[in-house]
Amino acid sequence: MNYRMIEEIHETPKVIERLISNEGQKIEEIAKIFKRISPDVMIAAGRGTSDNACIYGQYLFESEIGIPVALALGSLYTHYKKTPNLKNGVVMGISQSGETEDVCEILRQSVNQGTFTFGITNHSESTMTKLLGNNTIFMNAGIEKSVAATKTFSASMAGVLLLVYAIKEKKFEIDDLKSMYDEIFDREEEIRNLAQRYSFARDLVIIGTGFNYPVALESALKLKETCYISAQGLSSVDLVHGPLAMLDPDIPVLIFAPDDSTIELSAKVVDRIKETGSHTFIVSDNDELLRKGDLSFKILPSKRELYPFENALFIQLFAFNLSISKGLNPDLPRFLHKVSKI
């Protein structure tokens, strides 16, 4: 059987190439407006996978541009009717479909307030596009038929990354991503074998720190959607502030621990996890830390803002193969639809 999810995962490199080629000029124009406005704060709006891409953007804008980024509280706009004053900032919306109700409402009210507002979507005829016009960055991902978003998650992060690089006048090197993608695709059989080891897992905790925190959240979402596993995505620090107490030998922990400035923290948290007796699966490029895992997967060294692309591709392949090993159809998760307007 041919599955759309795996086909769409494999389309990711070409999607990002199209995004760069087709949206580069528009991204430069949005960057010029952003720099001219020189905002003091940003609001980011998204749901599900797009919300996780917003959190990636939160880390990126705060670290590179130096402005605080808050995640929008959708119900304030749609139900409580208590819209905050957005005039002195900028607003970013991310929605694969461009139709998510509260995201579109946030953007609509932002535009009505005269706030500079831009968005990232995969649909040129969407409500988001009609609201934002030329301030819309298109993912160029083509049709995504599998319910679980894969290539569009990577494209969402890429759209944010390209914009930040444009604002900073930094050049993005696509080869940095290509080498990581090639490496992981070359090791699909290894990932398949690793995934099969978790065929009977009912619970799984995924942790990541800093730029890889949104990947931990996205990983949990993918495993919930495609494998029906009770997966929790947490920051490494949050784990030791309470949730550590729930761990036992029957609850495996997957740890994203790239060898960046968070590596010492990750090592300390791994030691705490091992004290609980939980099985540890470590994804890292640090050999010393990898040796601490019951299972491990070595990734390529990278820049801090690019590790999430590498780890996202890994977990998408992992989730797909785990779903297949459990006898499920990853393209059609129960109870779910591709576009959710709620």
C-alpha cells in the first residue's frame, strides 16, 4: 500500500527549495516593512502543528531580533471578545489551511487595528490570504493529503527562518539542510527498526530544550495522531518540575539533545530520568550523551536554529513507521479531518 504520509515527508526538501525560489522576493519585502516599523513586541497565532511552528518562531525572533514574542490567546478574540491592543507590535499567523477560525479572527482584528500583520499558509485562495494579501508567505508545499502535517510543518518553520534571516540580512544556505535531510533519508531502515521497538508502547514522554522544545511538542502530536499513543511533549526543565514523578520503567522517554549550548542541561536531565528506571531513547550528535541512552540515534552537527528541521524529519519518519508497525493507517487518523476550522 502506498501511503501519502511517507510520500509527503519525502517531498520536504523540494518544498523548501520552492519556498526559497518562489517566495524569496516577497519575504524580502516583508522584512523591509518589519525593519521600518521596528516593533517592540510580536504576537504569534497558530493551532496544532502551526502553533508548534509559532513556538519555533518565538525562539527565533526573540534570540535573533531581540523582541519578546507572545502566543495569541485565541478565545480572547473569538469568545470573550476582549481583544488586546495590538497597534504597537506586529502579528504573525501560521495556518496550513489558512482557515483556522481563531487564527483568522486574530489576523482580522489585527488588520482592523492597523497593525502590521503577516502570515504563512499553504493555500493561495484561503481566508488568511484574502485578509493579508501580499503579506502572505506561501509554503509552496503542494496538496497535503495525509491528515498528519509533515512537509507543511517544516515549510512553516522555513518560512519563519527565511524571514528572520532576511531581517538580519543573513544568507540562508540550503545545503545546510540538504546534508541533514540526505543523512536521515539514507537511514530510514534504521529508523524503521527503532520505531518497531515501541510497537507496544501506550505512553511516551518526549522532551527537548530551547529550539527543540517545539519539536518535542510536535513529536507528541504526531504520535497521538498516527499511533494513538498517549504522548506528552515537555521542555526538559519542565519535566523535573513535577512530571518526573510519573515516570517508571513502563514509560519510555525520547530526548532531543543536540550538542548546542543546552547540552549540559540535557545531560543532567538524562541522569535524573535514568534514576527513575525509565527507558531512554536519545537523539543527539554528542557521543558521550548518546552512550547514556538505552537506544540512540545520532544526528549531524548543525546550527541551533537548524536542529529542529533535522529532528522533525526524524520524528516524522519514526511516527510513520511506528504507525505501520501497529497496523494503523497513518494517513487517516480516527476522528480527525485535514482542515479544522474550530
